[in-house]
Amino acid sequence: MKFIEFGIGNTWFIRTETEFEDGTENEERGIVGPIHFQSAYIRIWIRKTVIILDLKDGFKKTKKNRNTFKIIFGIVSL
């Protein structure tokens, strides 16, 4: 599964994160194709609270261990 993200708080303003079936992840600068659209989301991370608004999964609110600030628009792809 691929996550193409645009926004502040990540290593790069535009990045593609690929998650493999074995649980490992790979992060690359820019947009890496091919893109097969599955969903879109907005993620707002303020301190330890993460709010996610996803077209497919709806609203989610979670807590993380790390303090950070991010505002991300993302696309989920296969």
C-alpha cells in the first residue's frame, strides 16, 4: 500500500511512503507511481493527538507517544 502525502511535518513536503506485506516501510521523496486511488485523507497531528478525516474510513482520533506538529493531505494507493 502507498501513501502519497503533501504537507508540513514530514521529512519532505511531498513524499511517498510504501508499506510492504512484511510490515516494513520505505519512504521516498516526491510522488512514486503507479497510483491506484483508494482513498484520500487529512491528518492533523498536534502534540500527542492525531485527528484523521478519511473518505473511506471516516473520522478517527488517536494518541501517539511522540510530541509533534503535522498537517498532511494524503492519498491512499495500492
